[in-house]
Amino acid sequence: MSIRKNGDCWKLGILFSETGATAVIEKSQKNGALLAIEEINSKGGVAGLPIMPVSYDPGSIPSEYGRLAEKLISEDGVSLLIGCYMSSARKEVLPVIERRNALFFYPTLYEGFEYSPNVIYGGACPNQNSVPLASYLLENYGTRFYFVGSDYIYPRESNRVMRNILRQGGGEVIGERYLPVTAVKEDFVSILEDIAETKPDVIFSTVVGEGTINFYRAYYEAGHDARKVPIASLTTNEAEISRIGAKAAVGHITAAPYFRTINTPKSRRFLQSYARMFGSDEMVTSCCESAYFQVHMLAEALEREQSLDIERLREQLLGSTWDAPQGKIKIDPDNNHTYLHSRIAKVDDNGDFIVEREVRRPIKPDPYLVTPDLNDHRFRLREASKPVRAS
Ligand code: ACM
């Protein structure tokens, strides 16, 4: 495919939902991608041509992501795409991009156990978030876990992995319940009653999107104290905490590569740039940061290759590094996933995530969890350096 295929620009297909259950997080991902495009274009684009976003709203309906990926490729002439939050959506896009030999950037943590030569994975897989989180929770809260999840592939698979990791450290799962992605507050009542009865030390939540807001609020309203028994998660993020409210969110825990409160020059510049474009940095999340760095890394690869040849672009991307807001990262040439930082943060009284622990250096992705060892030195956590609140 030649550079002329897109005319006088580089088209980038964007598939993030503006409506439906996961719109809150996906809007922040879309903003991350648009911010990167704006930064690249304002500096003259790639090889003198701008990146042009071509965007559709799949409405948080998994099959729509597949249909719209096909439309982007066959009708809009797009061969580079970024998008998806839920793994169920990614699984719909996968056969389309493989059949069409397009290149798809996925900026979301997920359950692992997948590899496609047509995907560049920018979010954490279990060895980069579940293992450090399990180690932190076992050390600080106890051994009795209760799992609550949305009912689709990521929560079920992620819980399977988490159960194995916890067992390694002497933990046990005393309850495991699933609800539809569209669950409302009332749907959580019987789960909360079971939690009150069984008295776990910690809740591990794989509830996503609007369900997260409903679950955390219901937990607070049922009288549970998150400072004593927190809900720990890999997905609950700044955009959702801002909807939950500080009072109901304080004490809860999330593991992610990036939080808005980390105090690095690159992160401060990212937040300023985001706030200039969107009015406030309140909705910046780890998945937003991932969309942001993936578009920048793609642009640099395009600049070096100056062609839409997918095989050659992939060669440029694999092994490439970038100084992201979270710190230095690298796309692993072994598996198309990304070396990422790992941090554990707790929500404070103001509703900000304050980083409590972090690993020393980015963790090599191990999507098939070949070495799920709680004692591996690479996952060892240290006190976080000077946690600060976002200004
Ligand atoms: C997810 O479904 N990968 C959060």
C-alpha cells in the first residue's frame, strides 16, 4: 500500500465509544489519541502530511466495533486503527484486522493470553498489574478475597489468573459473582449482603464502565468502610472516581502503569497539554495515556518508514522506545506488547489517586504468564517517590 492511498494525509481510524456503558473511559482514550494527533500535526505532521482521525462511535456494543473496523478499512481506506476498551470489543475487531492485514493499536489493560501480528498492545497484561497488586494486597490487607466482575471475557479470565496468583501467596477466594456490564446500583444489593456476611479482607473488582460507578456508590451506601476493606481493581480510574465522588471513593485501590498524580516533567507537560485542549485534566486515565503514547509511537514509526506497508511499519514499531508520561517504555519485539511501569495507588480524601508503591523499572510483558511468580524480583514493589496531588 503506498503513501498515496490516503491522499494528502495519514488516516487513523478511531473506534472509541462516546455512548453506552464504557463511554466514560473510552472518551478519555479518544481524547488521548486526539491530543497526540494535535501535537504531531502542530509540528508539521508526519513526513510533511497531517494525521487525519476518522472516527466512529460503536456505542459500547462489541459487535459494532467489528462492523465499524470493517467499514473503516473497506470504505474509508484506513489501514491503521486505534480503539476498544472491553476485551469483548477487541475480540470482534481481531478477525477483521487480521483478514484485512491492518495494524490495530489497543491501549487498554487486558487478561492476556493473546497474540496477533496485527495488534500492538499498549495496556498492561496480568504479570504487569495483577501480580504486583496481589503481592501488595496480601501484604497489607489479608488473605480472604471476594471477586465481583462484569460478565464477559476480561473479568472471568482475569479472575482465573488472579485466583492462581493469590493461591501462590496463601490467599483464598471466598466469593465470586458476575453481573451484566449494564448493571445498576440495585443489582449489587445481594452481592453486598453476601460481602457483609462473609467478611472478606479485600474485594477484587473487575466491574467496568458505568457498573463501577454504581458498585462503588452502592458499597459506600451499604455502610462498608473502604479504609478497612477496600475494593481493589485494575480498571477503576480517575474519570470514574470523579463520577463516584471522593466521599464514596476514598480508600479504594487501583494498580496501573500511570496515574495523573505522578510528578514527572513528562507527565506534567502531558497534563498541561491535555487541559489546554479539553479544558481540564480531570478525566485523564492510564488508558488515555496509553492511547496518547501509542499514537506518538506510531507517528515516529511512520516518519521513519514513510509508508503504510504494515510489515515494514511493524518492524519499525517492534523494539521501539518512547519517553511516555509514565516513564520510559518499549514495545517488546517478542510479543507486540509493551514494557510498562507498575504502580499501586489509593484514593485519598480529595478523590485523588496517591501512588503508594511502584516497581523500579518497566516490566517486560509476559502475556501468557509463563513466569507468574509472586517472588520475582522484577515485580518487587518499593515505596513510591514523593506522591503528589494533581494541581
Ligand atoms: C478490558 O476489558 N480489557 C478492560
